[in-house]
Amino acid sequence: MSSVLEFKGISKYFPGVKALDNICFKAYGGEVLAFLGENGAGKSTLLKVLNGDYQPTKGEYLLDGVQKHFHSPHEAIQEGISVIYQERQILLELSVAENIYLGRMPSNRFGVIDTGKANKMAAEIIRDFGLPIQPTTKVKDLSIAYQQMVEIMKAYSRENLKVICFDEPTASLSDAEIDCLFEVIQKLKEQGKIIIYVSHRMKEIQQIADKVAIFKDGHYIDTVVTKEVPEQQLIKMMVGRDLGDIFNNLDREKEIGDVLLDVRNVSSDYVKEVSFTLHKGEVLGFSGLVGAGRTEVMRAIIGADKRKTGEIFLEGKKIENRSPKEAMDNGIVLVPEDRKMQGILSNLSVSGNINIALMDQNANRLGIIDPEKEKEAVEKGIRDFKVKTPSPDKKIVELSGGNQQKCIVARGIATNPKVLILDEPTKGIDVGAKSEFYNMICEFAKQGLGVILISSELPEVIGLSDRIIVMKSLRISGEVMREEATEDRLLQLGMIGEDTHE
Amino acid sequence: MSNQKNKKEHKLLNLIGGDKLILLGAIVVVFALFTCLNRNFLTWQNMVNLLVAASLVGIVAVGHTYLIIAGQNDLSPGSLAAFSGTLAALLLSFGMPAGVSIVITLLAGVTVGLFNAWMVNKIKLEAFIATLVTQSVIRGLAYIICDGKPIAISNKTFIALGKARFLGLPLTVWLMILAFVIFGFILARTKFGRSVYAIGGSSEAARLAGLNPQRIITLCFILIGVLTSLGGIIFAARMNSGQPAANINLEFDAITAVILGGVSFAGGVGSMFGTVLGVILIQAFNTGLIMVNVPTFWQYVARGALLLFALTSDYIRKQRREKELLEASMRNVK
């Protein structure tokens, strides 16, 4: 009998976000079901609800007709539901066998752990998987791919394993390692396990998944048989509309002026010898893989991280930017990537969040703040950026992600900057709000601001930027003009580092 | 229909602050209870005594309000108050004028604040642990400078400070009231106050928004240092002596009062008005226990219970805030 996993009306709300909304569908044993969706579509959240990491706000799920409710991932594992994450959840200092049987090592009748027996049992599993590793090897001595295998074996070693989920498992694997993983998945499939596979990579999904469940903005859209639906249509279902149109309809009429910002040879603990220029009215894209150092360059420029070498010139004048405050006073503001931890002040209102950067203007010589000026500033911000909030005194965390982000941009713009740095400004924001941001960015450039746009979404960087700088391994690896920018070329520069264009 | 009614009630609650209403209720209950148990509780004289007893805790609690909202804490005020009283007495015994002694002692308070801030900002210690260090060191210094014996004060000006009254209330009470009013205003209406809330909510976000969290933390530690020293000086003036063993558990009462008043241990939330109510509640409680002859040892247990109550209500408030947020966002995201 093959297992069935059924989701019945699962919803999960977070402050400001409906991460999952009434999810209903079934997954069957002996099939690989891929979850497909954009960042923030709810795929990972659903996995976390499934394995007890999150409690659903509403709804339930049934495994083989029995309703399950777990309070922790540990409980879920004991009931045969395992999730393998991108980040390894294993103990590097322990051996392969010790990791597989962690917390349930076989012991003799005196309660002393029987390592020999554990090694023997682990060896059998390793043979099943056909891997060239020893049970006694310390996990830290294995490659990333084999470390991941240990995790899978750990799940597999439970006799009652029914559901195994992979959350972006191939993010840090080489092609050969991916093949190895797929072989194991194939084996698990033959044994009738329910396999859920979350990935962004269309090629892999085509290769391994029997069916694809599509998610969009917290909604479940549909499940389709992989072979029956062409890739283009899958993407359309997942994005919901053709993003190309949005970019084509942007008003990009403007003049690019003189050099505004000149960054020379900047290094910090996190980036190496970065130099670039930004012109008035220009949108300068920063592309590259996550961890390539894009955010860190900006942090070094505004003085959030200490600069070790390098000089910065703004309109030809040398500036120091020893702190974000000094950068702000000089006319450079950053809208950070991590909105929740670095962008919003979660305990303050919309007004408090916008006015926090304007205290110097709002206060008199004694430091006493004029509530009238604050009111004016926040109302202007709400009006200019079309922030949807019932009142300026609403706590910012009560707003949706997109509106929170608008407040942070409004805060930056209110300081009258010359350079605006946006770090992944549309991350976790729904498509509607995204296009608002795109128009906003074009408008800023038109007004003569220099805009730096860091984004991992290639269509976004290509669609908005006049020029794109690509980073790899903490350095700039190339620069591409808008006319020559293609996704392939940016990926090439970001992953391999050399430009094979010419 | 009922929804509308709910909204109206909500407005009323918001006017005084929903939490404050519960706190006011608790104060009424405590006052009523002790008045029933001892007729002398609710008399003018006893109320003045209560305010005098509350004054030192109140002055220190002003500092704790800032610190805890900024996401920090301080366990050293008990030691610092005793040290300050002893130091002032020592300086007076050398024949120094009252004014000079007071200024030097206040500077000692600033120094202790700077030291605490240095440990937190530069060595990156948790404030709780860092100020535990200071607590022990300063208490030790208090004993060392006087050879372990209280120092009697004979300076007339200084003693007059302890006896001074205005409109029937002693100077120490006025100092507390002044501290509440001035620093309440600064917290609510100035750049500095706003910055304290901002860094307490999220230090890194505040820094990127142009604030200097380390400087603000330093100012908060200096503030509590100076206030504590001032409180210790007045205490010594009232006692006519500097006592190195005095004021043990002062920070305990002050922190309990601040948390009772609605400041969150997590930082970023609270108000000075809440602290005022918290100070009144804790002092009524402490005074009441003495007046109804609860044995001393049991008073400790009772104070512990009150702190537990404060912490529990802090926890419940936090839960409720999160629940409200969740509900609000469910309404928001359609």
C-alpha cells in the first residue's frame, strides 16, 4: 500500500504576511513531487509546518488518513517525516554512524553504548546507498555532498520513514554530486516513500520530479505532471504574469549625468579592492551569487563595516563615512536587505520609523522634537510612497512586507540623499508591490539620484539597470552595459568569473 | 454591534494605557488591603513616609527605565548608592565643603557609569554580567575607603539637605518627583528619548538608520550612575552618616518597579509613567508588609513573589502584543 499525505486547508500567518493560505492537496508514495514557486511563495514554510517547526494557524494534514500534529521536528522524525535542509543539521565532530543513530545509539544491557553494533548497522545502510564511505569516519572529513548523504541516511535509518523532503538540496553540490543524490532519491522512490523536492532549478525538476506542485504568494495553484507541461508554462503559472511586460512598460526616459560617486579600491574584512563609479541619474545594478560580497561593499561604503583601504569621492569631494550616520549626512543612504532585522524598527510606529532619520530636522536646539514636523514628514512619506496604513501611529510590523519596505525607502528619501542604495528591495514582496517599486526606482533616477540596485533576480537587474556590475568571491568580476546584458552572461560572470563574451 | 462596543472600550483603555489600568487596580487593591489590616496605613504621615522610603528606589528606577528600554540592565546601583554616601561622608570628614563633596561624588557616579558602558560596548559583555562585576567591586571599594566602619557626618549644610522640606515634603521626595518629570519628558519628547526606544527595539537597524547605539548606551549608563550617586548622597544626608553596608537590594526593587510599570525586559517598550506607578506599588507593598508585622525573612520571600509576578505579567504582555500583531496582519493581508 502506498502512503498518502494530504494537506487540508493549511494556513500560516506571520505579522504582516500570510505565508500560507488555505493549502489543499495530496502527495503520494512512490512519486517525487517538486514544489515550485518564487522566493516567499510559501514552499519552505509549508515544509516547516509539516515537520512541526511551525504550528499552522489553521488547517490540518493527514498521513495515511491519520491526522498529525507535531510540536517539534523531533516528533515529526519519530513519526517518519524528515526534512533535509540546505544547511547541514549534523554534528561534525561525530562519526557517520554516531550521526545516523544520534539519540538512539544501540546499547548493551548495562546501558553502555555499543559502538560496534552501530557501525555494523550503519555499514548496511551505506551499502544500500552504494557510497564509498566508512561508518567510523568523522563527518567533518566528508565532502558537503556526503555530509548531506549522512543526513539522508539518518532519516532512512528509521524503519517507519514515510515522508522525506528536500529543501534546496543541490544549492552547494557539484554536478557529479547531484547525480549521486538523484540516484538515492530514485531508490527511496522505488521503496514507496513520499518524496517532496523543493528547488528553484528548472532543469533538476524536469529531471527528477514526477509531478510539480506550484505555489504563488502563499497560495497553492495546481499540481501538474512534469512531462506534460512545458517549462515556459510552468514559469508563467508560478509568476502569475509575464514579468517582461512590467519591465517594458517602465518609463526610462532620463539623462545620465556626471560622475556622482567614485569608489576607489575599497576593502574591508569582507570585500577586496572594489572600485566603481556611479553617475547622476543612473541605475547601477549589482549582480552575483548570494555571498559574493555585494551587500558587504555597500556596508563598507556607508561605514557600517570598517574600511581597511580605499577612498570614496562624492561629486569630486573626498568623504570618509565613518558611520552610517555620517554617510547619511553626506547624502548616501542604504535600504538594507534584511528588512526585519536591519530595516524596520519593529517596536516603533510608521511615524517613528520614518522620522528616526529626521530627528535633526524635527528637533529644536535642545533636542525637543516638534510633533507637528513629525506629522508633516510621515504624512508626506505615506502620500509619496502610497503606503497602505490605517494611521501613521500604526506599528510598522502590522503592515505587509511591501508597505514596510516603502516606509524604509521613504525614510531614506526623506533625508534628501544623492545616492540611494537598495539591497534586494523586492525580496519577499508580492508582484503587485514589485512593479510599484520598479516605477519608483525609475522615478528616482529621473530626478537625478544615483541608484545602486543589488538584486539576485536577474530579470529585475537586467530590466532596471543602465549598467551592471557582477561580483564573485568578494571581488568585482565584470561590468556589463544594459544593451549587452543577458542572464547567461551575468551568470557566467557571477559563477565562473571570467567574461567569455568577446 | 459588539465589535463597535469593543472598539469604544479599546479607546478608553488606550487613553490611560490598558496595562496601566491593571496596575492602577493593583495599587488600589494593595492600599485597600493594608488599610484594612492596619488603620494607620492610609494616613498623611504614613504616606509621606512611604514617599520618602520610595524616593531612592524611584530615582534609581528612572535610570533603569532608560537602560531597560535600551535593552540593557544594571545590577550595581545598590553598591554605588552605598559607595556614594560613604564617599561623600569621607570627603566631608576631611573638611571639604558640602558642594565640593557632592560634585566629586557625582563624578564618581559618572565614572562607574562609564566603566559599565565600556564593558558592555567594548568588551561586549552582557550588561547583566558586566554590572554584576561592578556591583561587587564597588561594594568592596565602599568598605575599603572607610575601613569597614560607617562615617558620621557633622557638616551642617549637608545635614540640612537631609532635613530640608518644601510644602511639607522632604527634599528627597522632590528630587524623585523632579527626576520623574524631567526624565519622563526627555524620554517621551526628545531625540535622546526616541533613540533609546529605537536601539532597544533593534540596535543594528537603528545604527543603519543613522543612530549611534554605543553612544546612547553610554549616556544611559552615565544617567543611572549620576542618579544613583545623587540618591546615595541624599540617603547619607538623611542618615547623618555614610554607611558602606547600606542599600543592599536597591536595584532589585528598582528593576521590579520598572518591570511592573510595563517596561519590557526585551527592550524597546515602556514609559516613565508606568515606572511611577510601579514604584508606588512596590513601596506600598514593602511598607505594608512591615506595618502588618510580616517577619523580615518572609518579606524577602514576598518581594521575590512580587518580582515573579512582574516578570510573568511582562511575559503575558509580550504574548499579547504578538497575538495582536498576528491578528492585525491577518486583517491586513486579505
